[in-house]
Amino acid sequence: MRANASVPLKSVALPTEHGGWGFTLEPLLLGLLLAPGLPTLGLFLFGLFGFLARHPLKLLYQDLRRGKRYPRTDLALKVAGVYLALALLGFLLATFTARGPFLLPLLLALPLGAYMAWADAQSRARELFPEIGAALFMASLAPAGVLAGGLPPEVALGSFLALALRDVAALYYARTQVLRARGLKPKRHPALLALWGSALLAWLLAQGRLLPYPAFLALLLLALYGSLTLSRPPVPARVVGWTQMGFGLLVVLSAALGYTLQGLPTALLGVPSLHRFLGWGLWGLALFLGLYLLVRKEVPRPVRFLVGLYDLNALLGLLYLAFAGKVLPHPVLALLGVALLHALIKRPYPWPGVGFLLLGLLLLWH
């Protein structure tokens, strides 16, 4: 597929809102972690390409509504057709391999999807309640994946509740922070109420065995972080977006960890092996980057991006510790190395290179 010379393919193929990525990928990832297999892989394709199809379909609807045909119109039609075909393939894969009634959560969430589509057509998708409706609609993909994998309805309900509580708290908090970053003075108590209300509800649900306790701890951490940052000067919107994606991933992993500790054979059982495997590759990369930065004397953007790999390795180390039930040396050293790297990479030469070398030595030690 080729873009028109005057219309970049990226502007038609990829949505501009960054928050939608998190609300889409989190339930899909949680479903894959709790019930890895062909059914959840199919739902992953269905959810991902269904989300991607929304943007070109919206552009196509706007053009047709005006009664005009722009260079982007034909491109939007082609891109949307490819996305919808891939989404249909994923849905068919889930349908023919599912071991449970995975359509039930999707049907129950269908009114939210209709409301989201109506708000999108009215150019009101960025308002608070349409955003909440869209997030909850996408969250239904997690219990759909759980049921498709043949797991009990209690696990499906818990997966949805963990994401729903996080979504509501995150949307109230992020909206308040973005308005503050624009120089406005919104009321903060709705965001605080959403943050602490979600944490309280998570505790009550955990008490009733409807939610794993690690998910409650992740939401409690979100409430503490949100309360602290709301009392401090505002930060750029992109910082708010990235931190909320990080907390979304934390809630997903915490929920999956909780069910794993309850005896569910989730994909997290492979974390220890993955952590050890990544450690060797990241050790060599750290030494190479350390020497490279000592010669280059500056930190290029791609190198800063690679720091995320070490953050992921440290997160896997934390999960490793949770499974072990005792303090092991190699995850602790990985965490220490990442903390040193974050402290040194923002300092002037030669400290970024020294940070990578120290990290490499610590990874080699463990």
C-alpha cells in the first residue's frame, strides 16, 4: 500500500491520541498473560486492528459527510479495509479456538461501544464520559480473553474490575494534570476522589476474593503517586501520558501476578527464564553502549530509548523476586544497576557512559 504524495501514510494509518494505545493494549496483554494461546492471540489481533481501524474510518466518515473526496479519502478506505480484514481474521481465530463463551463480555459492553461511536461521530470523543466509556469497552477484551482460554468466570470478572478501576482513576487524574499543564486551575478533588475511591474499592474487592491483592497494591501506589503529583507543579502532558502507561502496565502485571500466585498457570511462569535470558544480551549491550558513549561524549535519543529495555529487565526481576519468595542476588543487582543508570544518564560527560559500564558489570556479576 502506497500513500499519496501529498498525504503521509502515517497520518492516516496511526491514531493521534496516545492514551488510546494504553487502554487498548492493557486488556489485550492481560488476556494473553492470564490465558496464553490461540484464542487470546486472535482477540489480540481483533482488538489491536479494530482500534487502528477507528482512525481511518473516522477520516473517511468526515470526508463523506462533507460530500467531498480528498486525496486522503481513498487512502483511508484502503487502510481501513486492511485493518478490518486483519481484525476479522483475529476474530475468526478466536471463534474457532475458544474454549469458553468469550462473546459474553463483548456483548455486555456493546452499549458502551455504541456510545463511544456516537461521541466520536459528534466530535465529542475527547470529553470525559465518552473517554471512560471507550476505556471500559476496551477493558471487556480482557475477560473475553480469559473466558476464551477456558478460565473460570471469577477470573474474567477480576480482570475486568482491575482494569476498570485503573481506567476511571487514570482518566480523572490525567485530565486534571493536562488542564494544569495548560495553565488552567481545575478542581483537584474529583481526581483525588477517583484515585482513592478506586484503591478503596480494590481493597474491598480483594477482601471478597473478587480481585487479587497485588492489583489492589498497584492501585494504591497509583493513588499515592497521583496525590503527590497533584500537590506539586504541573508537568508536560507527555510525561503524564507515559507515567499513566507505566501504571497501566503495573496494574496488568500485578493482576497477572496475583492470579499466578493463586495457582493459575499464566504466562508469568516463564518470567524467571526470560529474565535470565535477557540478562546476558543486555549485559553485552550495556558494555558496548558504555564504551560508545565515552567516545561519542553525548547521549543520542536512540540510546535513551534503549534504557527502557533495562527498565523491563528490572521489572521482570521484581516479578522473579515475587515468585521466589526470598531475596535473590541477580534481580536485586539488576534493579541496582538500573537505578544507577537513571541517576547518571542525565549527568554530563562522562557519567552516562560510566552508568552503562557499571550496569554491565553488575549484570555480569549476577
